[in-house]
Amino acid sequence: MDPEGRPSFSLLQNYSSAGVQLLYFVFDLLILRGKDLMHQPLSIRRELLQGLLPKLAEPVRYVPPFDVDLKTMIRSVKEQGFEGVIAKRNESRYEPGLRSGLWQKMRVNQGQEFVVGGYSKGNPFDALIFGYYEDGKLMYAGRTRAGFTPVTRASVFKKFKGLEIAECPFVNLPQKKAGRWGAGLTKEKMKDCVWLRPQLVAQIQFLEWTPDGNLRHTKFVGLREDKDPRGIVRKG
């Protein structure tokens, strides 16, 4: 969890060096004392799980049901900055390997992978600069300072070693104006930037795309080692 008490993918990636405790959240029960429960409805599985609560202790935590309407839940997710909501029908059985209509995943806050092409100077850096490929060319999309803890910032900075280059890798920089929300990267602001070979991929959460083609209200989620930088394009 981050200092605000929210789940942090970035801290999870670096938990061994971050000095944080891992938490294990339980919300379903598939096997109990050797008995297969997957053919039981979720409501029964949850009742059996609740019966185990006296035996649960840190770092295991129980996830209670949320008895609220969808509108309230969505508003809360937006305010907290969470990615989204997963909902399951109480009468549903567990279906291994299937993604049926009995459960739904709803993304509330937008996000996707972007290619890291530089950073602005700071301690050890101020903001991450990133973009996406279009017709084989790297396009600037935005930069972010949010989503980092001191530990994760230091961990990400170590990944920059050996990737520094002299020329800006983004073909659409500099931009003439910073724009209404200040997301643009002008020639003056570029003086404070260090450029990197586009080899790192970061998961970024954001509110929206601006008319200028930049991202607004961005937040770093974590690095993605499972993605090929050359395959990162703008989604949506």
C-alpha cells in the first residue's frame, strides 16, 4: 500500500527494497479442507470464507462486500484514483480459465503503456517523459511526477543508467505552447530534460487526452518489462 493507503503496483514491483509489508487480500474461497467449492455459488463460498475470519491475521485481510449502488461506487473509485471495479454475481459458480458474463471488469480511470524517452532533472529526477509510436516514429504524449514514492523513484532512476542519449527521440518536440493544462513540452522546458534511448515501457494512468494530443492528470503506475517498446501505440 502507498502512504495514502491505496494499492500500489509500483511498490509491489519493488517491495524487497521498498521496506514495505506485502498484504494478501482474500475475497473468495475455492477449496476448504480439501473440499472443492468451485461448484458452489459465490454467496456460499463467501459465507464459508467469513467463517474463517477469526483465524485470519496480518498480512492476510478480508475484503468485505460493498452494499452501495453503482453510481456511488464509480464516484468513489474516481475520487480515490483507483483503476476500476470488478463485480461478480452472488449466485455465480467459479469457472476456471473463463471470463464469462457472470463477472464484469469496469475500467474507470484510463490508462495504457507508454515508452519512456527521457526525464526532467531533479532528485534524482523530477518527471518521467513518455510517448508512443505512430508510423514508426516516437510521439511525445506527456510527462508525470505523480505516482512515485522515494523508493520507487530511486528504483526507476537506476533503470536509466546507460540509456542516456544526446538527441531528443520524440519527433513532435519541441511544442510551441505548453497548452491550457501545461502538458506541452516547449523548447524552453526541454533545456531541463535528459533524453533516453526508448527501451523502457511504463504503465501510465491519466484522466484524458487534450485537444493538443497530450495527456492530462497523469500518474505513474509501474514499469512493464513484458512489453516491446516498438509495439506501443496510442489506444482509444
